[in-house]
Amino acid sequence: MEYGSATLEDIAEYDTVISQIFGSEEEGYNYYNAYARSKGFGVRKEELTRKSDTNIAFRRLYVCSKEGYWARKHFEKTKRVRTPRPLSRCGCGAQMEIDLRMDNGEWFVKDFLDEHNHPLAKPEQTTYIRSHRGLSDVQKADVIEYGIGGLRTHQIMEVMEKDSGGFSKVGFIPRDLYNFVAKYKKERIEGRDAEFVLRYMAARKDMDGEFFYKYTTDSEGHLLNIFWADAQSRIDYDAFGGVVIFDSTYRVNKYNLPFVPFIGVNHHRSTTVFGFGIVSAETEASFVWLLEAFLESTQQKHPRSVITDGDHAMAKAIAAGFPNTDHRLCSWHIEQNMI
């Protein structure tokens, strides 16, 4: 049909949509998203209006994913960390608005507009539109099983493509899979961080006999301190461990615990890592334990010189653990600590 004209089929379709009743706002979204997939466009959730006195949601607007335009600031950035995404919005006006009936709790279609100002996707292309792609519950269960079986994420993607009959039929893209795996791992770790870390360390030790880790716990079994170094770190220390730098000012974890990397420089003047430690407190006892664990990983090979940030507890620990090692202070770290 010509743009702006309406056939009997269009009118019948409009009547079908406008007469829909939903039991929830989410049910309304699922209906419109399914309709959009059959037509070849994506859906985006927009305004959700609530009553000021009760905070009850009573109106929701769904729009075509190409509705609106990117703000001017996205085009005027001079310093970009990431490659800018391609333009995906062209001011399309297609939308569906639903309202809540307060007397019976049902949602009804208040407004429906289905005129697009852009070409619609072909059926084989809709799987790449954001609102239509994603892992099903069955696929999520398969991903978890494949991960337990030892497959890496890119290998899982290859298996699922073959099982589905090709990339276009799998229903999601690699980014969706990687996001799900990352979220799943985060949820498993949340609340059981110490247990997860120790299980991970044990698994690394089983795979690599040269992997070293050591930890301490309190009387209730809570993790206090931990140190670890992989095989490459131990090899690098044996070759380049004459000078060691460690700084306890890193606090890049949600528990705000001191993270202590043991760093050196190789023959190419590149940074090399000899090990990592996390301690529960910046005390002399904690640092003494950390240095003892470090020496155990190096088979008691002491460095000739160490450079630190001037922490007093660390200085006492070095005097006790490295009695024959020169201790130097890093002026840059001291200035940063003063700031």
C-alpha cells in the first residue's frame, strides 16, 4: 500500500491490537514485542507513569526501537574510549500505549500507531534485533552444563550454533552469551566470595602443579589473608627478582581490603608480576605473614632490594622478614599518599 493509506487488512489489524486486554504491564510488553517481531522491528520500553499519591504504575508507553534521535553530545565527543556505535534511531513514530483500569486491574490499549519511517527487517534478520534476541531457559541450562563440562564461552557458542542449525537460528549473538555467563558467575560469587576464591585456587593448583597459594583464616573460618603466584610469576622472579616493588595502597575490591601486588622489571624494562596478596589489615603481623608466603613461593630466595610506599607496618615486616635486603622508598607513592 502507499504510505499513509489503509487497507481493510490494516483496519482489521488495528482493531485486533486496540481491543487487547492484558493481566499485567509485562504481558502487554510481550504482546507488542511478539507483534513487532512478526512485522520486522524492535521494541523499546519508554515512559512508565505512576500516581503521585500511591506510586502505582498506571500507564506504559512502548515505542519502535528507532524512535527518537541520539543527543547532540554523542556526536560532539572529542575523546572517545570506545568506537562509536552506528546510528540506529531515525525518529520513527510507531508506538503502543497501555493504561491500567483501577477498578479491575486490567491493562488496555489506549493508543496504537503502526506507521514506520524506515524499512522493516526481513524474517531472517529479526533474530539480530535486541528486543527479539536472548537465551531461552533451556539454552541457559545448556550453557551452565557446558561450562561445568569444561567448555569455554566461545566453544559453547560454536556448539549451540551447530545444535540450532546455524548462527541465524540460535536466537542470540555472542555478546548475549558472554553477558549471561558473566552475570551467572557474578551471582554465584556474590555472598560466597571467600569460598569461591579458595575453590578457584585449588582448581588452579590441580591444573598446574607449579601454581602456589597460601591463606589464613580466623577462629570462625573467615578468610583473613591470601597470597598466590602462578608458574610464570615464579619463573620471572627467579630470573628478574633482584628488585621487588610492592604497594599496599591498592583497594580495588568491594571490601576495601589492601591488595598488594609484588612487581618487578624484566630485561626489556617491562613490568613483570611476581605474585599477589590480599590482607585483612595493614598490620605488621599481616605483612610478616605475607612476606613469609612470598618467600615460600620463591623457595626462600630473598630479593636484593625492595621498594615500598613508606608504610610503617610494612617497614617493620621487611626488617623482620628480609634482614639482609636493602629497603628503599618510592617518592612518587609517598607524594600520592600525602595527596
